[in-house]
Amino acid sequence: MFLTDEEKRMLDGSMGEGVRKAMDMLVAMGKAFDAERMIKVSRTHVALSGQEGDTYWCELLVNGGARCLIPPTTNPNWDVDSLNPVYPVAPEKLFLAARTEDVYRRIGAIMTHCCTPELAGNVPSFGEHVAFSESSATPYVNSILGARSNRESSVSALASAVTGRTPYYGLHLDENRKGNMLVTVEAELNGAYDWGLLGWVVGMHAGNLVPVIEFKKRAYQWIRPTPEEQLYFTTEAATSGAVAMFHLAGITPEAPTPEKAFGGNKIIKNLTVTRKDLEEAQNLVSDPAGKINLVLLGCPHYTYDQLKEAAALFGGRKTADGVHFWILTSFDAIELAKRSGHLELLRNSGVGVVPDTCMDQPCFDGFRGMLNMTDSAKCAHYQKRRGLPFVLRSLPECIEAAVKGEAK
Ligand code: F3S
């Protein structure tokens, strides 16, 4: 693998043991994927998750003197101050959250603690080479923004943040960004929730192919989907499958036409998606409806517009007795909602709005075995594996259920 003189100095330890470890890891990855050389990255995002292995890797680099050349934004860790007093967790888990916070600060990360950096705070431009970890962010920056990133892990993204490099392979190369699967959408899509179900169906069938999606319903041939609709699609396609790149024909920047999106590639798989397929996806992911204990929204983090929509849907009503309701979001969306009056409305309805955290953190462990509800298939899928059953429905249905105490 070709390395520049500067990259060779990183690898031989001249720039410190932490930098050496980071470059060593990237070179190993580059060799595994037959990369000819490294490429400079101008942005990074690390899916810091408070998992011990990721924290240990960051400590190894910091203890070897490494600091970030391209400071990464960070995924949620845990807003201990907001949630720990409500849902106490084991001291060792609290300690790991604090240890993670400390070491990422020391390496020079930007502590955004938000899993949608591509919407605010770390937004790459068309053609920019970046190293993003966070399964929902990577397909968004590739497909919607036209930037270039492979599906990085926390480990490789942090190594790129330290060295400013990533191996030049995969989705950094033109030839791997072209479509090779055709998806024809016959279902009419009404809002972000439907886009999420579509993403789930596409991901199940696509695996790691590059789908080109054509819409039969006229509305989506002429109107751009909202950022939230595109985000729900990318999140679910990357959860049920390993989709890191897709094209929405006539919408996304590398797909002005289906022909351009395929770039001469052979179509190796066809899929048609109807309303029935979306309903089946919901039934597959969702647990059976019934009395609920918790509504958990914001996987991925809710935007300002979604907070505003939730406040409007409550319309001054309150959650039923015994129903906990949390929305996970970013600190800046909370600030905007506060200034604009929506936060107060949500709080008056019994909704907790919390920054910096993730549904996958241990603060929600107390709901194990109880029936819960969400509008995110990713949340339902992850939590089911951890013993938290979730009913999957749209945002309006979640709010109606919260007010009545029961999901339909
Ligand atoms: Fe965000 Fe955690 Fe969901 S990082 S996308 S809330 S799994």
C-alpha cells in the first residue's frame, strides 16, 4: 500500500505511539480491502456509544499522546444529569459513562452527543471525503448529500480523526457508488414513518447492494422528501440491511435519472414495494399492541420540526397515568424548541425531552419485560433483543396511545 512520507512517519512512531496505533489500524484495514493508498478526510464523526471496547481504544490513543487532527462530532453517550435521577443505574455503568466522557474530551472530540450530525453541526458537502461511523449517518451523507464515506466503526473513525486519513476504497471510489438493484415503489408514502418502513423493506432485500429507488406515485416524482423522511429511510435500510449508499431517482444528487444512477451497471436484483409490504414490515418488527408503559421517540434524534409536530399533536392533552414519555434529541433542537414555546407545551403534556442520550443506554433497562411504544423500527429491533418489547407505530398513533394508555 502506497504511503506518503508523512503517513510513513505516522506509522513508524515518529509522531507518537497513539498516532502510530491509529495509522497501523488504518493500514491493516486498507490492506484487507486492497486500498492502493490513503486519502485525506475533512470531517469525521465517531459513534461514541459508551461501550467499553470503544472507550478502551480511545484511552489507548490518548495515553499514547494522540490528539485529533480532524476533531470528530460524537454520538450520544448518556445524559446522566437528566435521566439518572429518574431511572437509577448500576454504579459501574455510571463510571463507564464518565470515563468515556473524560477520554473523548482529552482526545479533542467535539462533544455534540447527537446521532444526526449530517442534519446539523457536521454537514459534509457534495464530493467531500469523510469518515463517519453511525449506521444512519453514513448512508445519509453518501446518498442524500453526495459526500463519500465508508461504513466506519467507532474505532476506524477515531483513527481517521487522529490521522486525518482513511484508506481509499469502497464508497470513496466512483465505481462503487453506482446502483445495482432496482426498487420500484408502488406504495404511496405519507410522512417519515412510511419512509422508515420502506427503508426497512429495502434493507431486508438489499443487504449491501446499492439500490436505485423509483417512485410510481407522482407526488414523490416532483416533491423532495423532507430531511426527516430521508433520515428515517436511511436509518431503517441500514438496520435491516447494510445499505451504505442508495439513490432516489430524480431526487438525490448522483441520480438525476435512473440511468445515471446505474452508470452502466447491470441490475442484479429487482424489488417492487407495495402498501402491503410496508404493513408486513410493521407487523414483523412490532410486538402485539396492548397497554403501554413507555413511549420512546428520537431514534435517531428528533429534529426541531418533529418536536414541534409532537407538541401540536398533543394539543394540550396529557399522557395517561403510568405512561412515561421521552423524546431523545440534540441540545440545539431543545434550545430552539424552548425559545419557540414547543418545549413548554411538551412538558405540560407530561413529555420529557432529553439531549445527548440514546435508547440503547442502560437508563431504560427498568422497562424490561414491559410493553413500550416507538415510531422507530431501529429502536424496536434493538430493544427487542435486550428484552424490551415495543409496539411500532407512527408518531400520531404513539401520541394517541400515550393519552389513552393503550396502543391499538
Ligand atoms: Fe441514535 Fe441511539 Fe438510535 S445513536 S439512531 S438513538 S440507536
